[in-house]
Amino acid sequence: MIVSFLSDYGPGDEYAGVVVGVIVSLCPHARVIELGHGVPPQDVRTGARRLARALPFLPAGVHLAVVDPGVGGPRRALGLRTAEQDRLLVGPDNGLLIAAAERFGGVAEAVELSRSPWRLEPVSATFHGRDVFAPVAARLAAGDPFADAGEPIAPEELVRLELPTARLDDGTLVAHALANDRYGNVILDVGHEQLAGSGLKLGTSVEVEVGGAIQRARFARTFADVEPGELLVYEDAQRNLALAVNRGSALGELGLGRDSELRLRPQSPMSALGGPRLHLRATDSTNERARALAVAGAPHGTLVTAAEQSAGRGRQGRRWSAPAGQALLMSLLLRDPPRLLPLAAAVAVAELAGEDARIKWPNDVQVDGRKVAGILVEGRPQERWAVLGIGLNVAVRLEELPEELRETAGTLGLTPRDVEPVLGRLLAGLAGWLSRDEAAILDAWRARDALLGREVRWGEGRGRADGVDRDGRLLVELDGGGRTALDGGEVHLQR
Ligand code: BTN
């Protein structure tokens, strides 16, 4: 008969060896399989998980596990018989044995061992591994009847561990970091069956959100399927969903702790942005170039950037000027663009411009009342594409702007070398915002509304700005009474 043995006794002390010694003394023919004694001290949950993962690969026998922070206290000592294969599990009643028993149909019979006739007397208060569990395991391995080991107790009364449970929330798989191994691979509370409804599939990209920060991972078969340093989602050898970094640590990279919540969703097509890319030293208008590429059939996500434009286009038929190399000038082709694209883009740009950035309807991004970015969306709705043009004054020196702009324009005040990194951050932010739902976009936009409650005028009217409606139209309380919703055009602040 085999006796397997798992514990948190560690390698240094004699505890594990003493337990094996007691077993072999009482049952010389027992074959003891040591499953390891490296469970972190008193970590019942990790012990339970390791035991449950190991037992299906061991022959049926007696399975002793000791992670026992409550030793000598009121906690009960247990012997369990499983419904399938009649495996006999021995250990403390603190949840350690239950997950393993469930792999074999659950608990068919349970006995309480604290007063077992097989104990080694005198029973110490602190080493029940030696004095209670080892002799019971040995006698069971020798073939003594299970029912003689102690007093019967009802399986429903056994202590169970409380574990977080993964759930699906509006297309997002909300999972938790259950455990990690020594490589920093993080095991989630998602089994193979739970993956089915999540939309996460082998070979696709996955958005992994932790504490609001979003990272991209590949759903791969194994570590080597992705580049060194790349994050991957995979099914581990037990078919649990897990996260790893090839040749690195997902635990460290994502800053996860025990039970940390992670939100996983398939990467939406909206988030594959920025490729192919055409960068031009000089052009007439990046929007014009992107428009031509769209008509020629370029794919979603195509990006055109330029250091300088000779005929940059602004809203309302205006021009857009920026000194060469000092601004981010970009146009992104989006196929099947979302309805609130102009607002979502403004939110992404404003986020990049900082906490104090505000949005003047519909999508001028301002810092300290000065416009640091303009957004021009052009497209063919009937052909279901749009070009998102953004001009962002990353490093613009205001004195180099045409005179008429110097009063109103602003700049992030960075250096020309920052233009490219800013582009990278903006694409990531856009990817995030373009895949959010309309309510989230509107909330974020409203939180930065520069006009809210202010007196505004436009073409033929005047009134007080009152936010945007669900279609992104500007709501205005009219001076003469009543309300209106503006869906295009230009609005000015009354001075
Ligand atoms: C506005 O008037 O506020 C919108 C300005 C949009 C300017 C950008 S710069 C890059 C892209 N190419 C263009 O020709 N216009 C947009």
C-alpha cells in the first residue's frame, strides 16, 4: 500500500523524516511517496491546491497531508474515504483535504481522529503529524478498518476553504490570482470549462486589466510560443487558466497579490491600431493620405504620421499649423468605427495630456484653457470607415506658431524626442477607449467637460452649456427659455 505525504515542514527540520519513520515503523511494507514539504508555512490553501493537483497522478492509497496552523487547538483531525477509488485521506480539518477528495467524487465517509485508539501516547500538543496522523496513516496502510480509526462525523460538517470564484461580466472574464509557482506564473480561478463562454481562444490576443491598467497578452500553448518578456495567457498542465511572462515573472510584472482581481477579455479589433504605418517627413495632410489609403483598401488600424504638413486640415474648413517635428500629426484609419469616435478620441488624448486637461465640445483638448490638441474625424459612413486625425502639440514652441494662434494654442511642453513615445501611449489609450462601451466613454468625457455651466454662443444662438446627451450632442439651455441639442458646428465661450 502506498502512503503519500505532503506538508509545510520544510527541508531543514527533522519533522518530515520523523513522520515517515513512524509510518514505516508501524507498517514496514508501506511505500511512502513524499509529495514535498515546501508548502509555504501555514498556507493551507496552497497545500490544498497542491494535494488536489497531485493525487490524480498517484495510485490509490493513504494520502497524508499536514499544514496545520491550528494544531493542538480545537480543530478536528480527520480521516476521509473518497466516493471514488476509496482513497483514504488523513490530515487536519481545516479545508486542506477537501479539494483533493472532490477530485474523487467527494467524501463518502469521515472520521474524527483526535481520540483515535491508534494515537502515539503521550500525544504532544504541537506535533500531531507524528502523534496522530502518522500512526493512523500507517494503520490504514496496513489494512486496519477505516471505521476503527476514530469517531464518525458527517461530511457536511467538514471545514471548507473560502475561495474567490471567477465570473463572466458583460463579456469580460473576472478572474482572481489564486496562486503562483516559483517562476512567477500566476494560476487563476478559471478551469477549462469556464473558458467556453469567455470568448478567449488559443492563438488570439487578450486584454488583461489589473487595477485599471490594461496590458495585451497572447493566448498561447506554452511559454516559448511568445517572445522573451512577452505576457501570455495559457492553460496549465491541470487545464487551469494561468498567466506567465516568457523567461520572466507575470506575478512581478502585473504586481499581483493573492486573490487580486484580473479582468480578461478578447482584444477587440478596435485595439489593433498603428499598423501598417506610413511615416512621411512632409506631406500635405496626413488625413488626406489616410483617406486615399482607405479608398485603396488599406486595413483597419493603418496609421499615417508626418513631421510636417503643408495643408493640415482643421475642423470647419480651417487649417491646422504646427512647426516641423514639434507636434504629433497622425491619421488613423478605422473600419467600422464606433458611433462616439470623436468623443472617445478626445478622452484618450485628454488622458494623455494630464489630469487637468479638459475637453471643449466636441473634441478640442485644452490645458489651462489653451488648446493642445485638435481632432478631425472624416470618413465615408456608407463605406463604414473613418479617418481619425489628431494634431497634438507635444513639443510646440508657441512663439513659432502663426501669430493668430499664439493667444489660444497650448503645448505639452515636451521635447521633439517625446513625439514618438507619446504616439505609442496614445495608440494604447485609443485602443482602450475604442473598445469601451458608450456609457463609459460618455462618463469620462463628461468628467472633463470644459463648457459645463458656461455661457456659450454659436451661429444664431446663445445659452448655457449643459453637458452632452447619449449621442454626444451638446445640450444648451437657451437664453430665451427652452433647450436645444447641437450636433455639429462651432461653439464659442461668451466673453
Ligand atoms: C481641429 O480643427 O481642431 C482639428 C485639427 C486636426 C488636425 C490634425 S493634424 C493631423 C491630421 N491631419 C490633418 O490634416 N488634420 C489632422
